[in-house]
Amino acid sequence: MVQSWVILIFGILFLALNTFLAMVLPENERRQQDAHARFQPIEAEMLVSEVVKHRGRGANPRTNYRPKFRYRYTVDGRRHTSTRYQYAGDMVVKARAVRTLVARYPVGAVVTAYVDPKNPNEAVLNTKPPPPGQTGMLLAVLWVFGGGTTLFGLVLLIRAWRSPHANEQAPAAD
């Protein structure tokens, strides 16, 4: 019965995580679409461009890599800085891909950034929209897994409740 509760709780927590992701991921995708449609190109100077290495913990730690950028640009005589490469997703990929990306934006180089004309504090280096349906497909897979786990836990609990005396021996016949 304890195992049933653990599976049920895991499924519910997984569904809660999916609910959070369902709110966050589409918003980032929408912001990336907005940047693609509205942001204006502007010259920017790269101040920081490096590969950040993050080693996971646990029995089987993985090493992830992501780019770290900081660039400066001027709008209407005011200087601004940004660290954002894009809105859609925090890029955690293989080292070679991150090194290639970082090499496109060397420190000191003048590059094209894209600034929000309504809010010059918001800028990105990449306005390419994410592939359509990518977020929806990921969320669907996660919902199916979380829902299946929760359902499995419920079935195990119902079986345990319906047969509370399954492990007891029947009384001997006289």
C-alpha cells in the first residue's frame, strides 16, 4: 500500500510540474515570436561571450553547457545592456554546439542585436522563432506520462482498499 501512495504522489507531483511548465513554456515561446515580429535590429558591442559548464550531481552526473553573453547597445542616446540570447528556452546543449555559438559573438565585436522598440531595456541576439508545435508536443508527452503514473497509483490504491484482508488467513472450518 505504501508503494501505491508513493506512485500516486509521484504522479501528482509530476502533473504539478507539468502545470507549471504549461504556463512558462508557451509564454517564452510567445515572447520569442513577438521578438521575431517586432524587435528592431541595432548594433551592439559584445562585453562577455563564454561557455558555462555545469556539472550535475548524483550517482550519474551529466555535464551541461550553455552560452553566457552580455552586450551593450544604445537607444536614443541611452546605453543599455542585456544578457539574453533568446526567449525560447535556456539553451543547455553539447559543448561543441555552444562553443560554435559563442564563437559567433566574440568579446569586443560589434554584432546585431534586436531591441524591443516599446521597451529598449529588452533585447535579444536571436529572434528566430521556435519550431511550431514543439512546446505542445513536449507538454503532451509529459501530461500522458504524469497522468498515466497518477492513474496507475490510483488503481493500485483502489485494489489495496478493496481487499484489506487479502493477506489475512481465513479462519479454519470447524
